Amino acid sequence: MFGPEFFALSGAHAVDSGEGFGCECAICRRAISAPHRFQGRVVWCLYCGLERGLVPPVEVPGGFEFTSGVTREEAASITANATRLDEWAIERDRAHGRLIEI
Ligand SMILES: [Zn+2]
């Protein structure tokens, strides 16, 4: 399978938040950080993912699941739902138990 399992924002977001570990982009060697479950996996920075068309260049309502970047599955899901991102975000938040029904 081409590409990484996680696309990370540059900097130490995951380290600062306790969500993960520091590493570097497998392509450009930029300093990045990723959630713990991606330790030992291939991780790219968000820029390399955008440049290669693996991360859609869109603003996601409510942000990504992780503060430090986007998973391969989430990026693919965003691409598949590019025309209905508001509904997609509501379904995502409901699935993660982040949406409180009133
Ligand atoms: Zn990179």
C-alpha cells in the first residue's frame, strides 16, 4: 500500500498534549509528532500528503480525530465525503460519542 498510516502537523502537538511521540516525516524529514498507536509505522507530514494528493485540501468541520494530524482512513473518508462534509462531521462525532443529542 502506497503512503503512510498517519499525516502529521509539523511540530510537537502530540508530544505536548500527551497524545503521542515525536518523529520525522519519512519523505522530507520535517520534525512532526504522531499518536502513540502509530509508533513504528510510516508517518508523513501533512504537506507531503497534500502534495501527493493523499490528503484533501479542505477544512474539516470540528477538526480531525487527533489534534496532531489525520489518519490515512480519515483522509480517505474525507475525500469520499468532500461534497457533504457537514453531515460527515456530525456522523463522525456521533460515532466517537462526542455529539450530545438534545
Ligand atoms: Zn514531509
